Amino acid sequence: MTNSRNVAELEIEDIEGVGPTTARKMKEAGISSVMELATAVPEELSSDLGGSKETAATFIMAAQKLLRESGVLDNEFTTADIELEKRKSLLRCSTGAKALDELLLGGIETQAITEFYGEFGSGKSQICHTLCVTSQQPAEEGGLGAGVILIDTEGTFRPERVDQIARARGFDSDETLKGIAICKAYNSSHLELIVKSMGKYIEDFKAKMIIIDSIISLHRAEFAGRGTLADRQQRLNGIMHKLVRIAEIYNVAIVVTNQVQSTPDTFFGDPTKPAGGNVIGHASTYRIYLRKAGGDRIAKIIDSPYHPYEDVRITVNEKGIDDIAEDSPKKKSAKDKDSD
Ligand SMILES: Nc1ncnc2c1ncn2[C@@H]1O[C@H](COP(=O)(O)OP(=O)(O)OP(=O)(O)O)[C@@H](O)[C@H]1O
Ligand SMILES: [Mg+2]
């Protein structure tokens, strides 16, 4: 886990097998710290350095080894009791709705990727806006007490909405807005570049919450034909792989939104499934499916290693994502969802 004092003292040149020339090449490629090298993807690094993938992988592993020896990263093998202790120290961030926090057993976790998928208007971007506010609150109040990085690939981020949510929740709107670093990604290569430099941004903005809304839209639009699907998947895989490492090494929460694709051959159940195939699903620690239900939303957790398989009803209002009002006639179990 991150220990900033130790990390700051480590230089790329301290890594086994990295001489001045390699260090210079890495810096030219935008890798300026041991942390960044430890989270690099071998395919990318080898093309940056002009060497083989194996050599690149050796450098990355050497960087991870140095981080372990410095106590920044945990050892490769731990015992289950230590792992449980580590999980207890995970930070959790409120989503703004208690029901959804409970579904997530306490909120959105650091060291994990949480994916929200659903059709248009299902509330994915509303969750992102709300997290921009809640994650900045101190830990005692359910936040992560740190900055937010929001990567907007669809041009749907609205500071006015953050302002509204912050005010409705009784928080200082100016301070909240100042704590959000926004980056608009214009094409898939741009998004890949941003993710590649994420380590530096996390340190610059002291962020604990990274939001990508959405992870798929740019790649989906640019790699449209069947023939380019394998290429698209490979590039998405690179992004997701990198994000997994970033979440763990920097102890940050990563939230991504995903679209749905329809599966017309489904005869029973919901004919929609998340876009992006296995690549996004495998890398995401938690997947939450959002669905419109009248004026409300139903959130359902899919394929979690330890969460109960259930769903909850939430709503969208001036506070962003919120619980259904106690006195509302709609305050009923999500199991009744089909009645509306
Ligand atoms: N201030 C508000 N008060 C109440 N509801 C709101 C408010 N702002 C937005 N909404 C609701 O949120 C919906 C939009 O949801 P959102 O933008 O999160 O969809 P999305 O899942 O991101 O969809 P897309 O796939 O198009 O990006 C609106 O249709 C509206 O129902
Ligand atoms: Mg959206």
C-alpha cells in the first residue's frame, strides 16, 4: 500500500538492471517514478524502450520487487489472516444512498474497480457526479477525504450538477468543485495516454477516487467493424489491466461506467448485457447493473466474490443518487419492481 515518504525517496535508477540510458528512455516515455514503472504494461513499455516484451516485464517486476523491499507493496505471498487485516483497512466511500452502500457492504472500495453498467438514463453519470461530492468528505462522514479525478469521454460532466448536489447535501460547493480534476478524453488513444500517466495525476491531485465515464464509448465508436474487434479488446484490456494495478498500488477507488449491448437471442430474463465482453468484466472487482424502474433506479450487484446476490431501489434527485424517501409509497422491496 502507498507510503508516500518511502516512495518519494525511490529513484528509477535504484531498480536492479536499470542503467542511466534505460532510465533516460523511461523518463522520455513519461515514466518518472518507480511506482509508475511498477504499474506499467509490458507491451507498452517494450515499444517505448525499443526492447523485447520480456525485458520490459523484467524491469516492471524489478520495480515491484523494489517497492516490496521498501515496504510500499505487500509481499507476493501473505497468509489469509494478514489479507483479512488488510481488507479491514480498505477505505470505503459512500455512494450517497445508504441502500446502495449496504449493497456494496459499506460503499465503494479502494484497491478495487467498481463498474456501473446500464442503458442510457439509468443513472451511471449521476452516480459519477454524486461520488465527486461524497468522496471528498472526511472518512468519518463516509468519504475518502481526498481529491477526485474524473475522466469524461462523453462530454456529459456538468459542474452545475456537482454544485447542486454539494449544496443539497450541505457541503461547501466551491471547495468541492476545486477538488475535482477533470480531463476530457477525445479519442481512444487519448484515453489510453491518460490512463498511462494516471500515477502522476494521482500524486499531483492527491486523489483517492478515479472515475472514468465511460470506459467503453470511445473504443466502441472507433473500432466499429467486426475485423477490428480483436484490436479493440486488446487495447481495452491494456487499460483495464493498468487500472487494476493502479487501484492496488495507490490504494485508490476506481469507478468506471459501461454501456449495455442488447442480446436479441435471449428468450428469458433481461436481454441486455454489459458491453466490452470479458475484458471489462474480468478486470472489474465489482459490477453493478443499473436499471430504470418508474422514476427510480434498481441497482443489482453481479458476480461478486462475496456480496449477497440481491438488488436495491434508489432514486435520483437534487442530492444526486439518494435513498427512496421513508414515507414514499415507493419505499418497498426491489422485489416488487415488476409491479411498475
Ligand atoms: N437534478 C436532477 N434531479 C432529478 N433527476 C435527475 C437530475 N439530473 C438528472 N436526473 C435523472 O438522471 C437521468 C440521467 O441519468 P444519467 O445521465 O446518469 O444516465 P446515464 O446512465 O449516464 O446514461 P448514458 O448512457 O446516456 O450516459 C435523467 O434522465 C434524469 O432522470
Ligand atoms: Mg452518462
